[in-house]
Amino acid sequence: MSTRMTAGRRSWLCGLIGLTLLMSGCSSGASSNSGPGAGSGQAAGSGSGPAAGSGAAGATVPSVNIALGAHPNSLDITKHFDAVNMGTMSLFTEPLERIASDGSTTPNLATKVAEPNDTTIVYTLRDDATFSNGDPLTPADVVWTIQHVTDAKAGAQTSSLVKSVASVKQTGDNEVTVTLSHPDPTVRKNLSLVALVQNAKFAKAHASDLGTPAAVPVGTGPYQVTKFGTEAVTLTRNPHYWGDKPAPDAVTISYLATDNTAQLAMRSGDIQGALVNDATTLAQWKAIGGSTAYSSQALLSQFLSLDTTAAPFDDPHVRKAMAYAIDRKGLLQAAFGGNASLLPSLMPVGVIAPVAPSEDAANSFLDGLPAYEFDMDKAKAELAESSHADGFAVTIPYISEQPWSKLTVLNLQQNLKPLGITVTPKPLSSQEWVAAVFGHKTTSVWPMAFAAATPDPVGLGRVVTEAAMTAPGGYNFAKWAPADLQEPAETLTSSVDKAARWEAAQKILTAIATEVPYIPLFQPQYNLVLAKGFTFAETPGIMEVASGTWMNELRAG
């Protein structure tokens, strides 16, 4: 998603979506009395707030004001692709299918989706959907939208997720067919994420300013934008909406600078909900009378990358010593208030489970991987077996805006000093970090974060191949490309055989855990808070916000 750094409540960077794009809205910390993980549908409240789902389904409310991230530079997804901004966009422009946090899809503007072969997707469209300007939805609108989000030459920020789309055509009165250049196991999910259908006639007439306040895209969603200002976006009901109506008659998405500002606004009744930017403030949010916090696991990995081609990290014993020397459990409390998870592998269970036989099977596999719990005796023993037993000096950068990054480096500095290893921390701004990542100018130890665009382990191919060491969209900063992992990496990116992809994912993750080119650290949470009188029937994760279903879960009462 967008690589533009925005100020305010949106996190500077929660991860590289699809390993190439920015994702927003994941908290860098959390309170100790947090809610459950993804998919639980539970909530953690202040003690006086209503239970989730207690509001009467279908009951309307005149308006709701949600503080959701920082001001977008565009309401056209190709110009500002980030998951939080999509929480606004998907309220007035809709996808063909809606994707959930478990990777499943449900029909939306497409009533049926067929895949007659590995390179063809056929969408059958609704015949009762109408744009907010009164125009009926047509195949031409869908064709234009898919061409728009795949247009790399025009600079579409969404294009890297749908590179396999070779053509899109109307093939029937209510039918659109997408042809792929090669089999792509993730393209259908990615299209469900990024192809937010716009009125093609309006978009073509406003080609130069589409997405600006003067030319907000026209969609078929439950709302239409009536104001796009610097402080908020205001949406009112689309009178032509074809589906079930969300509770609010009007929605305001506000942009507030800090969690403190947003908390004051909730206490005064100015806002009724907020995305939590820094979850170390979550306890303060819960102290607001009647508030309820909803937490889910982000599809995000935070880790360290070690350059395996340069001394001393070309020695696996040194890499393992580093892994043992990080007090991850202690850092979990210091950096996140305990409201995050330790990564058992480079990717969390929510990312790999869609290719596994079951989530239980995925968890069982992760539980069996080599683990590197904090143990300085083991760190000392590994270093003694290395070719650098007397120690060494290393400069390790950290991202100034990300507490987990700084605290991890300081923890290594303290713990490794008795072993003769001198760690010099080096602060980087988020802009400097991004420039180094996209320019492949990382150092021997590098703090890294990325998230899956959709729940799928396809991104593993971009951290273990030779091409990923230098190519755009590749993030093999460990410069680690074992010959026996190249075929599994190709399987993950190009096979549609679920069993083969699961086998490939296991092989790659096992090799990473054994050889330690990367040190998995943390999986943050995604936190939303609602004020007294409002609840979510089901806890929305980042996918539910991006796809627009989060507003359908809002209850008032």
C-alpha cells in the first residue's frame, strides 16, 4: 500500500503489505488487559460497557464519528492504497467479493465466481446494484475498475498485487472474464481486496483529478461521500443501495493527531469510535466509561534480518547466539504492554493456515519448529562454537518511531556485552528505513516488518530466492537462497495446488527456523475502541475494515 509517510494517528508503518506495500493501523503497543486474538469475536471492555452484539441488529442511529487514521491524499485506491484508508473507501466503493481475516471470500457485487481453469476467473455480476448517482452497475464499470487497479504504467499502487492479470473483458450481459498470464494462487483474493468498483463514466470524465475532493469516486456502496475535507470525510446513505443497510445514517471518519486527542474527543462525546495507534494507551482507552476495546491479531511479522554472506553472520552459530540473546518475552511487555504475540516462525499462523489442512495443523507445525527462547547460557555456547568466539563489534539500526525496534537493539546491546560483542545502536527515521528497504541498502542486521496483503504465505518466496536479493518487491536482505528452497518458493507463488503449497511453506519455514537467517520477534494487534452505546457484533480484523464489512457489524443500543 502507499509508501507515503503520513503523520498522526496512523502508524508510520505497520508492515510491508504483500512484502512490497505499506499497511496501516497496527498498534505498536498494548495494555495488559487486552482482548482476544483474531477471529474470536470477543472484546475487552472497561467493565461498564455493553457486551458485543448486544445492540439490536438493524436499529439505526443518526450518525457515528470514528477516528480512523490520518488524512488520505486520495480516495482513489490506486493513489492511496492502505488498509485503514480502505476502511473509508469500501463504504462507498465495493469489491466484487468481500475477504475476511481467515482468507475466505463471500459474494458481493459478483453473485457467482467461477474458475474454469488455472488462468481464468469469471465473474457473474448482480443485476440490482446501482451507483449513488443512479446509474446501474454494468460489466463496463467492472472492466474499467480492474484495468485501473492493474495499470502499473499509470502508477497504480495496487498493481503489484495483480501483475498476473493479462486481460479483462465483458463476456456476457452480466459477465466479466479475467484472463491471467500464468497461474496465480492469490490473484482472486487480491482482486477482492483492491478492485473497489467505480462508476467508469464518472472516472473517465475526471481522469486528472479522480480521488480528490473535487472528484470523489462514485460507487455502489451503502454510503456516498458528501464531504472530503482535511479534518474528516463525511458519508451519508446511498439512496440506491442494493444490500442490507448498516446502522448509521451518516458516518464521519475523523483524523486526529494522537491517541490522547482522540481519547479526549471520546470522553466529550465528539467521537464514538477510534483506531488505536499506540496500544500502550489501550488501558487509558478502556478507562473511558462504557468503552469497549476490540482486538485481533494483525497479519504482521516483525523480525531481524541477518546478512548470511558477510562475517560474522555467515556463521550459523553466531546467528543462533543472537537469537538466544533476545529477551522477547520481556520486550513483549516493554514494547507492547503484553498485548501482542511472540512469533513462532517468520509468518504467523493466520498467514499460513489458509494453505494448511486446518488451523490446528498449522499450529501443530509451528509448535514443532526449533525455538530460541531467551537463554544466555545457550547464547554463550553457540558463540563458543563459532569462528568469532572472542566476540565482535556490530552497528544495528533501529526505527526511531517504532519502540519494538529500538528496545530490541538495546536489549541485544545489554545482553551481548558480557559475551564480548559490542552493539552500537543507530537510529533511523521511517523515511530513511523505507529508502534503504526499497533501495536494497540494508545493513548486516536489519529490523524488518511485513504483512500479508491477504492471508496467504506467498510472501515467503520473496525472502528466500536469489532474485529477491536485488529485485523490486524482493526482501531477501539475509542474502540467503539455498538451492533446495527455490522450487518450494516457486510452488508458493505459482501453484494452485493447496497441498503442494502447504508442503512448500513447511519446508521454507523449517529451513528458516533451523538456519536462522531471520529472527522472528513479534506479531502486534489491531485495536479498535467503541464508546458507550456502540458495539461490534463480531470483532473486525484488518481485512474486515479494508473490505467494508466492519460497518455492518456496528450496533447501537
